[in-house]
Amino acid sequence: MNLLTNIKRRTLVAFMASIAGATCVPNLAQAQTSFPSKTIRLIVPFPAGGPTDIFARQYAMGLSKVLNQSVIVDNKAGASGAIGSLEVKRSQPDGHTLLFGTASNLALYNLMATKPQYDYLKDFITVAVVGGSAVVIMANKEAPQSLKALIDQAKAAPTKFRYGSPGQGTYLHLSMERFLLESGAKIEHIPYKGSGQAKPALLGNQTETMVDALGSALPLHQGGQAKILAVASNKRSSLAPDVPTVNEALGIKGFEAVLWNGVAAPAGTPKAVIDILAAATAKVLKDPSLVEQLKQLAMETKDSTPESATEYIKEEMMRWKPVIEKTGLRIE
């Protein structure tokens, strides 16, 4: 009888221990897992040298310091940002592969792609909208040196001028098409793979004008190699006070376009990891040295949370949807 009792007691103890072990293992695993545990890869879906790449590299350096972990920038250009975006979508959702994008691939892609390969709101989680730079229209030395003169000549000779953009279906492309729609002029679009390729084409007179971000275009303007004809903002930039707004140059009221940047992770990334990345990003964007460096590039930071950033992107989708429908712009 005692033997039977001891067997039952030992069986019960073993059973309870197995339950306790099953309960504790996941918590123990979570406690032992820390983020980040390895190098973070920040994918920029545009070529090196453009405004997004410049911002991404500044952000990566700051994030590396805050998280005490290496952060490398990996340029995966092509298909208006879709190639790099897809790589992040397909990556392990552990926070170690992030997307540093723009409105082009974060907000406009699903609205413009004829056969979209991803749905941003379903396939990604927004970490933050980090800031950006106002859109500008720039001309080389061979082109008219004022926006009004350019538009007047373009109306008189619709096939005379060409403008370069960082790619078909990008935010900058759409901004210029919206401007042409509102101004009534026709200028042929020549898409390139990023602003880094569009600039040499402008300076080599393969295009007379180009659309770019202020931060990226400013060095050429200040160096006298090309001229910014107008900035798409409500007021002039303190870094280029000689450049009029689109409204001042041509009388198009309310024309505003800002090439904003955002950070995202693949869907399925744990909320705890997103929160760590969001808190680290907020700290990076408050670093006075980063703010000053970006200011010199005519870029401004933006405060956001994952929730407010997602809402902002949704608002951008609604803001540009009518423009896309009017222009009929689509990307393959």
C-alpha cells in the first residue's frame, strides 16, 4: 500500500513538474532573447547618393549608437522602390531587417502599381515617419532661368523640354506631373534610377529640368551648376532664401509637396521589438548633431509614434489618390 502511494506521489510530482516546465520554457526563452542580437540591415530601395540614401545613412549611424549595435545601409534600387521593399517583406520578422523608404514605396505603390506585389498596410509595420525635404524644380544653365519662362516656353513648344525624375511612379515624379497638370504645360518625363543618375543627365543637357528634394538639389544650386526655380512649400527655405515658392513663381496656390521618409519592419515583427525601434528612433531624431546635419541638407526631422506614423501614411494615400486618378499614372 505504501509502495502504491509512493508511486502515485512520484507520478503526481513528475506530472506537476512537466506542467511547470512547459509553462516556464517560453518565458525563459523570451527572457534570454534580447534585441538587437545581431547587425541590423537597413534597406534603402533607391540608389546611393540621393536624398533618401543621405538621410538613411545619418539615421543608421544614430541608431547604431543608441542600440549599441551595427547598422548597415544596403541599397536595393529598382521598380520605384518595390525591389528593396519586397526584400524586407520576405525577411525574417525579427527587427533586424528594416526598410527606409519614401512616400513612393510606402504610400503610393499600391495606388499606382498595375500588379502590386505587396500591400504596405498589410505587409509592413510602420516604426516611424522620420522627416524629409521639400520638393523642388531645378533647371540646367541651358534652360530658362525662371519657372514662369520655362512654363511659357513649354506651352509654346510642348515637345521642347524634358525633365528627369528618380523613377517612374516615385513621389517626385507624381509631384511634377501634378505641377504640370495644374500649370497646363507639357514637359516630357525621363525616368532614371534615382536622383544620383538624374543629376548627371541634367548637367549633361540630356534633360533641361529635373524634380528633386531640396536637400539633394541644394549643392548644385549653391555651386552654380544648376538653378532651383521653385520650392514646393508654403514659404521659402531659410537655406535658399533666393528661391521662390511655386505660388510666388507661378501663382499656383497651395502647391505643397514634401518628400518624406519612413522606417518600417515586415509584418509579424513582435510589438516589443517595434517599441524598442520606435523609442530608439525618437532618441536618434532628437540628437542635436543629427538635426543640424540634416538642416544643412535642407531636411527636417518629424516626431511620430508607430500609430501616428501609420495614420499619416493613410492620409497621404488619400491625399494623392485623386492626383493619381487625374494624371492616370501607373507603374508596372
